[in-house]
Amino acid sequence: MPESSQFSSDPRPQEAEQPPSEAPSSGQSNSLKRPLPDEEYFPNFRNLIAELESSYNQHSHERELLKDRIQVMEEERAKLISVSEERDRLNSRVLSLQQRVKALEDENKEVCLMASPMHKHAPSNSKKGVWAPKDDEWIRHKFSKLAYRIYKFSRKHGLQSLSECTISKRDKDGMIKDLQNNGYCSEDTWDSLMKKSTNFAHRIPRLVLQARIAKEIFTNISRPFFPFAREFSSSNPFPQPSPRELDFIHQEMMAVNPVEAHIWRFDTLRKLFLQSRRTRIISLWGVLEHDELIADMKAIQTKAVHLALSLWTQREYFKPFSQKELPVFESSNDSMTTYGVPNTLANSLNGSQVLLCLQPAIIAYGDENAENYDVSKVWAEAVMLVDETGVNELEDANKNRSGEIMAETDD
């Protein structure tokens, strides 16, 4: 009789016992893919997951692109805001400039109204310091006094003999070269100047000093707006133009319409005075070491500046002519004379080379009516040191020369 274990209450047939299967090797486990639990019900589940992952990745990429575009748009928006602010600032500045132009036009009308009666009553106003026309003889006298002051300064402070000259050859040649570059000397070295001016070689140190002072002073006062310094003010964001800027405007206007340029020049200068602009006496001579020398130099500068301003506020205009413009001596030229040579012997120097300009000629153009700017007149003669080499007529006269010029008194 079989054992009770052979019978069972479970009607299902008993499966035969299977021998335990061996665990797959590691190589086999990597090659096998465990099926998803519901794969038998959703056979396309893996494809759906792949599509979702692909869609997610695509949306992530598009989101990054959108973020980049948003950043670019924000930058463009910031630029537009900056441009708009700059436009508003420029519009405000333009409006301010328009208001300033209108104010200047109104002031210019006032200047014209004030200047008109002054010119009509010039004789009666001449003692009151207004802009009455200056007489040519008065102007010539003032330039003569200025030239004499420069001459006296060189006599007083210049070296009196070559033995006192301790300046190095390099420095002496530098001074001569500077004079040559500015049209006041024909030579480029000290030795060549000494060689060609044998009759006055012992005076060359102080003659060079006289020429240098004349060069500095007349170069500066030949520019109409030279004494006006640029002014800055916190209440005025647009300062007065510099002298160089005003000179540039004047030159540009001269190229288009000289008459209108001169009218603009003296009207502008007069308006600067009416606005109580402070002038500065610019340093025309660099560093000075001695108190007496400084005082004498400042006195010359002050006289030169005041004379120039009194002339530039007139309708005439003037130009200095030095060795550059007058390179050869001609006794028939009433704008030049020789240093140390009597007038009776000046004809013998015709055609001789001008070596050194001790004072430039001052040539004026135009009149008080802002007309005749093609007509010239001499306000001051040029004083020139001329090459006398080979002029035999002067040999006998050299012993009797005084060698001094402009012997008028200085008051």
C-alpha cells in the first residue's frame, strides 16, 4: 500500500520536480534583459518610454534656446533704454545751446546798439576809454615807445661784451635756431651770425636778446584773442572758447569773407570786455630769475598787451613782418630801416641780406568803416641788422657810428 504522501487533496497534477538550475554566468547576465512586469500587456512600452525621453530632450533644448533668446532680448532692451536716455540728454543739450545762442544774439544786438553811438561821437568819447578809432600817429607813437622799452631792456640786462658770454655753444646755437625757425634770423648758428656781422660782433649778445624779446611779444600780440583765458564755471557747462579756438574760427571766416571776419573779430572782443571777462597777462618770456628783471619784463608785457587790445577792438587789423617776410634790405621800402647805419649810407646796402630782425614792421589794413582791407599802412618800421660784408662805402663811416637806435625819451 502506497504511503499517504502519494495522495493529495490538490486535484491539479503535481509537476515533476525539476532539478535546480545552475545560476547563469556573469557574461550571460549582461546579455539578458529582464522583461518589464507589464510587458506582456503593453508590448510597445519600451518604444513609448524612448519617445517620451526624446520629446523631453527636445523640449529641454528648445527651452535653452528660448532662454538664450530672452537674454538677447533683455540686452537689446537695455541698449534701447540707454539710447533713449542718450537721446533725451542730447535733446536737453541742444535746447540749452539754442537758448545760449539766443542769449548771445540778444547780447550782440546790445553791443551793436552801444557801439554805434560810440563811433558817431568818437572825438568826444576818446577821453572816456571807449572804443573810439585810434589815430595812426598815436598808434605809431605807441609802437615806437614799445620798441624803445625793448631796446632799453636789452641794454640794461643783456651782456655788454663777448667776454661776459659764458653760454655754451650748443645753447647759443639753439637760440639762433629758434629765431630762424620763427622768421627773425637768416642764420642757423651763432658763429655764422658773428662772421657776417663783424662791425657789430661785440653787440651780438644783447642784439640777440632784443630780437628774442621782440619775437616773443609780437608773435603773441599778433593773435587777436591771445589774452583771454578759458573760463570754467559749475553754473555754466559750456565754458568760453580758448584763444586758439577763437583764432581758428577767425581764420576760417577769413577764408570765406574777410570783411565779415574782421567785423566778427572786433564785435566779439568788445563783447568779451562788456561781459567783464578777466584778462590775463600771459608769460611772454619764460622763467625770470631777478626781481628787477622780472619787474622790467612785466612792464613791457603790460604795455604790449594793452596796446594790442586797444587795436584789436578796432576795425583795422595788423600783421608783423620780420626777417621771413623782409629777407633783403631795400632802402626804398618805407617799412624797414637798418640798425646802426645812417640814412645817408642806407642806399649802399640795397640788396643785402637781412641777418637779424630786432623789431618787426607792423603793417595795418582797413579803416574804421570796415572797408579798404586791400590798402596797407605802416604803423611801425622794422629794425634790421644787415650783412655789410663787402660794402666799402661803410668802412669809413664805422668809426663815427653811434650804433644806437630810437633815441627818443621814454615817458
